[in-house]
Amino acid sequence: MSEQSKYKFPEDNENVLHIDSDCLPLSQERLLEKCQEHFGEDVALDMFSVDILRFQNIGCGCCYDASDWTNYLKLERITKKDN
């Protein structure tokens, strides 16, 4: 799990989708639905790498409070490198 700088929220793009931990747990079927909503209907779960990120979204930063942080599931499209 990697931590990101405080008050910075993850940004989705054409190759990356972040899912707030408030949506967890997700069944594989629901996870695939979220991927299809973001990336299009022609995707499968094995097309993505998965990571968990932590972002600080409230708090002063001088003392740790777990409730100041939000976990995100990060799905990143795996791209095939040309040989």
C-alpha cells in the first residue's frame, strides 16, 4: 500500500480507475461492472493490475489519525509492450 500526499485525491484517466474504499467489499461481478462503466464494455478483469492507495483527505497532518485517510482500489490497464 502506498501513501500519497495529503489533500490530494486520485484522478482517473483512460488507463486508471480508482474506487473509494467506501464501495468495498465488491464482488468480482460488481468490480467488472465498474470497469466496464469506466473503460467500456470490451474489458475483462485480467486486463488490469490492482493496487491500494491511501490519500489523506482531512486533518492537520501533524498527528496521525486513521480517519483522516481514505483507501482507494487502483485498477490500471495492463499494456503490452512492443518487442
